[in-house]
Amino acid sequence: MNKKIIGHTKQIDLLRNAIQNRGHQSFLFFGPESVGKYTVARAFAQNIILQNDDCVWEVCDGVENDINVIVPEQEKKKDKIVVKDISVDQIKEGMRFLMLTSDTGARVLIIDDAHRMTTTAQNALLKTLEEPQKDRYIVLVTDSSQQMLQTIHSRCFHIQFNVAEDEQLQELFESDEYVGDVGGRPGYLVRMHEDEEFRSVVEYARNQLQSFFTKKVYERMQLATELSKYDDEYIQLFLQVWIYRIRNAAHKVQKFTLIKTADDVEDVLHKLQSTNVNKKIALENLFVNMV
């Protein structure tokens, strides 16, 4: 089944030139979560394998043998899905894949969520980045490129991705329902239509924000307590909805104090993603001080 790419025309033009000129072999795709970076990476890899100068920019079947994808492994612990870091063994396996004979002449290794590589894994990848083999390509995909070693950055051609326009998102479905909920992220829009649990989180976050600034302190504390009981993915999605909607409101009503509010929410989100901060305390401090 083909998968359509929404937006990213400038990025695709850069990649089309890269395919035609064959001047780069290592690429870093970075930008917000769920905007289509991985989908573009798959289409890019497909066009490299097929040596397609015309470059049909959608994902379809047929070249899987010469494309390998490394993703963080997951395991279940106490009814909770834990996402593990990408290990050095996974990277070494990817290097072995690149060394094998290709069915078509080229091979592409995609590392999704590349920021989750351990430092050891990143260092193992460096040797291949420093000494690329003919017709062997590596594409790193990340929404947290700042977590990656500078030596990795310096050896890759950078392609920055941004959110899509609402008009572009409306191409995905006949109904424009939910477009206002997803902050320009096609991946989120697909999940809003297809994933009931995901949709319920977004709708809950939206409804809570609509009434939040009239809540009393004890009600805000109750919300923090209730939200802290959920898993990390739930809380992070909840806060991402708030960040998008608060920033959007700031620009619409020209109330730029809201931008600081959005920054405060984003700061807590980053702490929850990258540290062992106490979720309940972090949320209480955020909610009580939001104005």
C-alpha cells in the first residue's frame, strides 16, 4: 500500500538533487515528531535503490531487501511498555547489513529515533560515517538531534523538517475534523482518525486546557495528581497538545505572555523526557504557576 507524503517540498528538492548528484552518503533528518521524517526517509531510500531520477515521492513495496531499519527495541515491564536505547549491537548489525551484496547495487540503512543511540553505539557508527562505502547510504531520523554527538552531526548532510500547513493536512482525509488538534503533524492526524486511545488523550487535553485558567488552585492540584498516574507517553502527548494550542492562541490574540506559558510547559515536557524528575511534583509546580 502506498503512503503519501504531505508537504516537505523543499526537503524533497534537496534530496532529489542528492540522488542525482550522489554527493552525500550520510544524512540527518531532524525536526518535530510525527511530521513525516521517517516516511520521507523511506521514500528517499526507495529512490536511491531504484536509481530513480524522476523520484516518485511516496512509500511503496518492492525494495525491502536493500533497505534496513533500526529502531529502539521495546519490552514490557509491569504492564508498561519501556522503550530501550539503541544498542551498539544493533548498530554493528546494521554495519554488517551494509557490507552485504546488494540486489540492486545500493543499500540504505535508516536509524529511526537516532537520538536514542547510546554513546557507545554512536561512536561505533562514526567509523562508517567517516569511511563511507560506495553505494552505501545512512539516514538518521530524529526529533531530538541535540542529544546526538557533534561528531555525528558534522559527518551528515542535514535536512530540517517542519510542521505542515492545515491546508496540506486536509489532503489526507475528506473530513477536516481534528486538523486543529494536531499542530501540523500528519502522523498525529492519521492517529486521530485511526487510534481511539490516542484521540481520547488529545480530546481530554484540549478540554482540560479550555477550562484550565478558570480553575482554582486545588483543582489544578487535582489535575496534576490525576495526570501523574498515567504513563509517560500519555503525559507527554497531553503536554504537547497544550504547547501547540497555547502557542497558537498567543499568535491569534497577540497575547505574547502566553508564549512564556507555552515555554514553561515545554520546559517541563523536556524534563519529563530526559530526566528522572518526579512527575507529580513537576506537574503541580507547572499548573499552580500558569497564568
